[in-house]
Amino acid sequence: MSRTEFIIATAIILFVAFCMGWFANWLIHRFTRVSKSDVGELERMAQELHEAEETRDQAITYLQQREAELTNQISQTEAELNAAMEGLRDARHEAEELRAYIERVHPTQ
């Protein structure tokens, strides 16, 4: 095989390899092409996901506010309960003092 024949054979092999590579690339892009309906569906799904995330964030914010309100209510209720218990304790103590005073003033006969 002469030098010229070798160069021509190599050129033909390289050209065939190039054509096969180009054809394979064309086939891959042909089968993996995204259609407009797929793009529209992806955009719709992205929009729905965005709306769902916003709704979730709003729900989290509402729950945090509600939790803060309920915690505040519990604190106020506990303070009122403590005040009522203190008042009841004072009233019982005063009632005991009054009973003791009455017993001293009017001893039972």
C-alpha cells in the first residue's frame, strides 16, 4: 500500500466515522427533543409548585402567629389563675381568723 492509498483509506475511514457520529448525534437529538406540550406542562408544574410553596409558607406563618397568640393566652390565664388562687388563699386565711375571733368573743357554752 502506497502512501497515497494509505492517506485516501484513512480519509475515507475518518469521513465514515464522522458521518456515523453526526448521524448518531442527530438520532439522539431527534429522540430526546422536548416538545412544546412538554415544556408547557413543565411550566404549569413549576407554577403549581411555586403556588404550593407560597401556600405552605403562609400556613407556617399563620401557625407561628397562632402559636404565639395561644402561648400569650396561656400565660395570661396562668397569671389569672395564680392571682385567683392567691385571693382564695387570703380569703381562707381571713375566714379562719374570723372564726377564731368569733370563737374567742362568743365561747361555746
